[in-house]
Amino acid sequence: MTTSAPPRHAREPELAVATTALRKTYRTRKGRRVAVEGLDLRVPRGGVHGFLGPNGSGKTTTIRMLLGLITPDSGSMTLFGEPVPARLPAVVDRVGAIVEQPKFFPAFTARRNLELLAGAIGAPSARVGQVLEEVGLGERGRDRFRSYSLGMKQRLAIAGTLLKDPELLIFDEPTNGLDPAGIHEIRQTMRGLADAGRTVLVSSHILNEVQQVADTVTIIGRGRLLAEGDVESILARGGAEAVRVRVPDPAAAAEVLVAAGLAPQPGPPGTVLVRARPGAGPLDGSVVTRVLAERGIYLAELVWQRPDLEEVFLDLTAAEHLGAGAPHAAPPPPLPPAAAPRRSGGDR
């Protein structure tokens, strides 16, 4: 008699969320549409994990399956090592989630709304004041909900998810519709929750906001995994750092830079983009300045250009934007066994 090997998730208790070969299709008038295709998702405990992809790439569908709101066609899922949905009742109190716009009574104060919610879910009423403080609304708890800005309303929704003091928080596009100030508030709130020891899984299609707050990311396209890992390793896929220099004669500057062993290429009008040659080590901006000055070419501007998540994201999902299937990515590097959250003295 042979026995099958235990699923990978049983050997990875450090993961807050894990899926293997997850698949979900929907019936449409034109047949069946694949929303999630063989997705392996791994979210380490602690820190902020960005779940990234274009609109319609399967992020919300994945989150709904994790929460037991819809059923996958195939594959497996775990939360804290417990298979879901079979064992969802055993872990549901350890999870807080915002998937849709929460409903509060406009004429009631924020505190009263949370008191009603706490009574409905069996959370202690003493938690109301604590969670208002945790999301930065302690001094506004007696204001009516209808007087809140969109950002404050979203923070109140986050406070509601904290009433049972969960270990894992799942936010689906939490900054949609917010102005820059509201986005900043939610970003700070998520970072604070992670720094306090919780795991925050946030889905988004806005890359810049995620890069400023996330420790690890998963990028998907058309329901399939494209890349995963800590933010720094994902950024490394965007290529080497470069400097953009503005000079009177870009062609002459490029010749000098090539002779110095650098790798220039045309930039925007009046500029040259300079990278180190492969294997030559990191680029030193002072070398670029010195080499050009020695030949009588003086810079009007030098700007460092570092790869960001948006560049990596666009490269990985280019096929999707063109209407083709997502490319089959090489297997992503594994996450570290215990990815430590990045600490920050403030918003990043």
C-alpha cells in the first residue's frame, strides 16, 4: 500500500495563506471563462503582502474563495495551515476581511456603529475604543458616520475587522476612490497593523502605493502566477539601476561613455540613459560625471532611475494588455522561511 505525500501547506506552518493549483471558472453566454488558473499563492506570516494584478486578473475571486464565499473548481487552500473551506469555522475568528464596501448607519456615530457590530459578532464592547485608537479615529469616534471623509470611512471599516483581534487581515482594493490624503491614511494604517505583528494581505492594481508599504508581493495575470517574493527581489527583475544625464550633445556623450566601459542608450530628447555593463558591478554616478567632465562635457542634470514595481508589473502583464494569454513565467524564487516585516519609522 502506498501513501501520497502530504500537501505542501502541511509542511509550511509559517504561511498565513497558501493555495495550490487553485482554479475557478464562470459560466458566461459565450461559454466558460477562467477567472483563476492553477494559482499557487503563498503569504508569509507577518508584514504586508501585496496581491497585485490588473483589474479582472482574479484577485477578488481568489479572496472570495479563501473566505468561503465561492467554491473553487479544483485546487486546495489553507489559512494558518487549516484547509478551507472545510476548516474555515476553526480559523474564521483569526481573520478579518473587507471585500465589499461596508455598510454603516449614516446617522449613528462611529462608536455606536462599532458597538452594534461588536454585539452582532460577539466581540467584547471594550474593543470598540481600542480599535478606534488603533486606526487613528479615537478622537473622532463620537462623530456621525455621514460626516466622515471616504478615507475615514475606510479606516472605520478596518476598525470593524479588528473587533475580534484577528491575526490576518484581508483588504480587497482598500484605496479605490480615495484621494491622495485618504490613500496615505490607509497606507499608514496597514503599515501600523503589520508592525504590530499582524499579517495584512492587500490586493491592488495601483503599484506605487503597494511598493511603499509591502514587504512581499504576488503578481498575477489572467488568474495565473507571474512572480512572487520579497519586494527587493521582484524589483531586481526590472533591470539594473541607471542614471539619466542631460548634456548639450548626447551623441558625443554616448561615445565617451562607451569608451569608458559604460552602456549608454538614447533617453528623452537631450539626454542619455547610462547603465553599467553586465558583470561590471553597480553603477557609480560620480564616474559618469568625471568621465564626461574630463572630455569637456558638463552635465546640466543627473537623475537616478531605479526600477519600480510598476515597470516589472507592466513587463509581466504586457501580453494581457495586448489581449493575449499571460506568458508562462519561470518558477518564481521561494519566499524565505520567515519573511520578516520591514520596519519603518513612518509612512513609506
